[in-house]
Amino acid sequence: DHALDPGGGGPMSTSMAVLGEFGDAIQFIFDERESPAGGARVGGLSEMWELMWEHLKLSGAAMAIACLVSMPLGLWLGHIGKGGFLAINASNVGRAVPVLALIAFFVAFLGVGFTNLTLALVLLAIPPILTNTYTGVRQVDRDTVDSARGMGMTGAQIVRRVELPLALPLIFGGVRISAVNVVATATIAPLAGVITLGDPIINVNTYGDEGRLAAAIVVALLAVVTEASLAALQRGATPRGLKLDRREATP
């Protein structure tokens, strides 16, 4: 029984105690306990999974909308060769605007809630995807595009069959940057009325220091998994010819 009791001093508690505060945080993830504020029970896999699910829903919705907006726009601008100033400088503008200020603006003028916060995260996610999509299309060899046009392909066919496949590695690079940024930024969602893994980080009185560190660990792991998963998808989506060219170019 002691092995399952975070306060019982059994083998599990003893092993975690060796790790100090980090051990307490890990134990918080797996075992619920009474809140430092009293009354409620906090922590444990059930609550952490619920918070992570809300975190993923918010991040996923923002990324889906950002991709639907920025990818077609970047492909079109890159194909016609116009709007380069807008596309290339979008990332700089995105970095220049403080995320907290952006969320505060949305809360002040549109109110709190899932939808409004999602729109704020969409604006954070769009710049890297738009910039990388445009740049990826413009870096496609023009002779390849001219050959496709000479074969009778329409503009839409060239984008779909030539420019998009060759630009995919760079596009995925932008998606990876945006996804990690959104996952990390979603921790401040409770300030806008949306409960995510940021709740234990912000509400220390309810969750305690171990709860704050536990949530930070889960967010960090979530960001690493997101990056690794998208990197694997990027490698899988990269055309075989580009992989061979890169291997040949490697000394």
C-alpha cells in the first residue's frame, strides 16, 4: 500500500525523494493528493490527462486553421512570384508582436473563451508556415517548372505535382516551428479562460510547487514529442529524389 501512497513513505516515495523537487513533480503526475489550499484533490494521471487533452485540442485547432490559411496562400504567392515582401517578413512581424499582448488584445475586444484564444494562437502560427511555404516554392528549380509547363501542365497541376512535393521539406520546417511555439504558448491559456496544462503553472496556490513543475515537465515532453513526430513526417514526405541529392551532396 505504501508504494501507491505519495505520503506513505514506501519504496515509491523513497525513490522519488532521492530526486528532490523533480521527484515530487514526477510523483504528482501519477498520484493525486490534497491541494495545498485544502479541500480539493489535485494531480494524478486522470487530471493530467484531462489537462493535456484540452491543451492538445487548443493547439491542434490553432495549427489546423493556420495550415489551411497559410499553406494555400504561400503556394499561390510562391507560384506567381508575387507578395514576397509580405511572405518573407511575416515571420519577423510574428516574432516582434508579444504573444501575451496579442492574447490580451483578443480578450479585451473579443472576450475570453476557446474560440478567441484559438484565433490568437492562429496568428502566432501563421508566419513561419507562410514564410517557409513561399520560400520553398520559390526555391524549386525554374527549369523543372518550365519543363512541366512545356508538357502542357496547368498552373494548378504544376503547384500540386511539382512545386508542392519539392517544397514539402521546407514547409514542414515551418509547421514544426509553429507547432512547438503553439504548444508552448498554450500554457498561458488559463489567463484567457481556457484550462490547459498551464493551469497548474499559473495557479500555484491550488497545485503547489510540485504541481507547477509537473505541468512544466509534461508541456516540455509534449513539445519534444510534437517536434519529433513532425520531423518523422517530414522525412516521410520528402521525395526520394531530394533525399538522394542530399546524400550525394554530403561530403
